[in-house]
Amino acid sequence: MRIEQIYTGCLAQGAYYIESNGEAAIVDPLREVGPYLKKAEKDGAEIKYVLETHFHADFVSGHIDLAKKTGATIVFGPTAQPGFDAYVAKDGEELALGGAKITILHTPGHTMESTCFLVTDENGIQTGLFTGDTLFIGDVGRPDLAQKVKAELTEEKLAAHLYDSLHQKIMPLPDDLIVYPAHGAGSACGKNMSKETTDTLGHQKKTNYALQDMSKEAFVKEVLTGLMPPPGYFPENVLMNIKGYDSIDEVLERGLEALSPSRFEQVANETDALLLDTRDAQTFARGFIPNSINIGIDGNFAPWVGALIPDIRQKILIIAEPGMEEEVVTRLARVGYDHAIGFLEGGFPSWIAAHKETDKILSVTPDELAGLRTANPEIKILDVRKKSEYDSEHLLGAENLPLDYINETLDRIAKNETWFVHCAGGYRSMMFTSILRARGYDRLIDVKGGFSALKASGQFEVSEYVCPSTML
């Protein structure tokens, strides 16, 4: 038997390929299914099952497309009610995979249908536990997401279910089992995950705060502490995973229409599409199409799209580095933004060559900002990192307005005020500044290098460091 983790860093997501004696199962696949098909073809294996640990909130799974292309059976755990052909397994049921077997462990808590898959190899040895969002490395799944779909499921009730699942289903299992979770550090599905993406269950029993000896009441309090509101696109992705979605092939065909500068401009005017520029932050700052916003493809692109673009059905026109257009459309589709309708052929240079109107954003270095502050101590500095980052350490006198909640908190900034905007390293501050500039805020100035560069310059007073209890 062979188990392979297929980890996607920008989503902090782990999918899995399991193969035994010519039969394969894919656990929690991403939207684009080509890599799984290629693995099975290389091994001469038939994909028999698509195993879904739960209805995901942070990405659109590739379960439907994968089943259509292979004839595989989609498998969910107890209580799941998918809107398409799938097999809803019973708690404790065993599925044969080549010479191995997969046991269904219903583990409600993150969601009510959450299920773990326990794999026993050809020699009858339990070797791996695919935990989805029930158990992470160093953390457990947040129990406040399913209530966004079913209001009667309070976070306290879900946390209590999670406690029972961990103690009754997972902790009694052998210590040498390898835990294969659906996410690692950086995912919003947990509050403080480890950067490690696998571990033994025995080590987790010793080190994971949620697996320590405590009462159910204490567990509920602990697991709910430090949670922030989830991104707004999460419920939409859950519904797509439950009800179904357009084929990724259709989404790619729609989004990869090459548009000349004139045609791009015409389509933008006719459709009221969002202009999404995916280039590097400082490249964007030096010149961009007016009213476009910047979310760089080289960062955590898809989650930020979900957090910052409120309407998942928003039409999108893409500005990308030439050759990166398919990657952009694919990453948009991973989080359910299926309505890209074309891209600027030749990228921004073609816009310049066509003598179209451009805009730019002023950026300053920490040294330049220090000089400006010496001349005017009252200048305003805006920190757009997460509240947990700001609370941990920040410039004295800086205001905090997290990028995550920009659409809810704009009333805290006046359009006639000048603000110097920074994040940790420069990626998020350009997103923030570009979004506000498209809304008429033209007095925001980006700080190159963000907080790390400001602190390293030694020219700004910094608050005393406090270890954060959450990464949300």
C-alpha cells in the first residue's frame, strides 16, 4: 500500500492518494483533478473511491468532476446529504481497497457529517488516519462553521460533539498511527495549527492542547477561545460542495478568453466586471489599470480572493503576467469564483503599448517614513495585519484595521486623510490600498517591506512582544 500527500501551500490543504494492488482512493481532492488522474495512470491503478471527510468550507472539492471522469464512488460519512450521486457510509463500515481496507469513523464536531478514514494495510496493520478537519497537527477543527449553514447548530454544541469524537473515536487508536489532516498552518479552518503536515497520533496525544486531560466544559471553552469570524465565502463553498458546481473544464474555457486592450476595456464597461490584477505588489504599484485591485498570485491568493470579494458570482477580468492566466483561473475556481470571463492578452505591457490610461500607488521605504515622521510626528500609520498579529507586536501609535474585514470597517477611514499603510511584508498592504483606491481613497501610501522592515530599521518604537494565542 502506498500513501502520498498532495499538499497545496496557498490553501494550506492536504489531499491524499492511497493505492493498493491496482486500486486507488483520493481523499479530499482539489477542484482540478488532472494530477490525481495522472498519478493513477502512472501506477496503472483504477480510482475506486473519492473519500470526502466533510463538506469543505474553504475550498471547492473536485469530487464531482473526479467521479465523472473515472467512475469512482464518492463516499461521505453518516448524516451527509449530498445533492448528487454518492455513497453515505455507516459508522464502522469497512471499504475494500485492493488488499487494504478503509474503516469509516464518524467524528462529528467540526461539522456534523465530519468523518475520519482509518486505513489498514495488506498485513492487517492500522497505518494511517485521515482526519479531515477533525484533528490537525497541534490543533482541532473550529466548531463554528456548520452553524452558518444550520443555525440550530451552535458552536458550543459542535464543540461538545468534537470532544466526544476525539475521546471516543480517535484517542483510543494506536499511538503509532500516522495522522493525515486536511490542513496545515495558514488555514482558517483552525486557529493555531503546526507547520508540520503529518505526525503520529501518539505524539499528538502528548503535545496537542485539545487532546490533553480536561473536562468537556473546559475543552469547549478552550477550543472556542481565539476564534475570529470565518471568511464570508465559506458558506458559499459549503453549498457548492453539497449541491454541485460547473465542471472545471467549463470554468477554464470561460476564463481563458484572450482579450485585446480595446476589447478588455469594452467588456469591462459592458459587464461591470471586477478588474483583478495578480502581479507582484510593487510591480502593481508602479503602474496599473485604473480601478483594478491587486491580489498577488504568489501569495495566499485564493483565500484572499474569498475574503475580499464579497460576491462569489462576481464577473472577473484578469490582469496577469503572461503565461500565468490558467493558474489564476484555476486558483479562483478552487474557492468557487467560477465567473472569470477573460484576461488581458499580453498583460499590462500590452495596455501600455495601446496608450491606455494608467494609475499608480506611492510607496515609501521605512527610512523615508522615518524622515517624514520626524518632520511631522502626527502622521497616521495604519497596520492592516490580523488583530492577533497587531496585539502581539506593533508600532506604537499605529492604528489597526485588519485587511480581513475591510468591507465591514471602511467607515473608520476618511477619504481626505493621508495614511501610511503597512502589513507584515508588503503583500496585504497593497491589497488594502488598491481596494480603497478603487473606491476613491487616493491618499493612502504603501510602506515597502511592512512591519518586518519597519522594526528592523530601528527607527520606530515597538510594543512589547506578547506571544499570540491564535493565528486567526
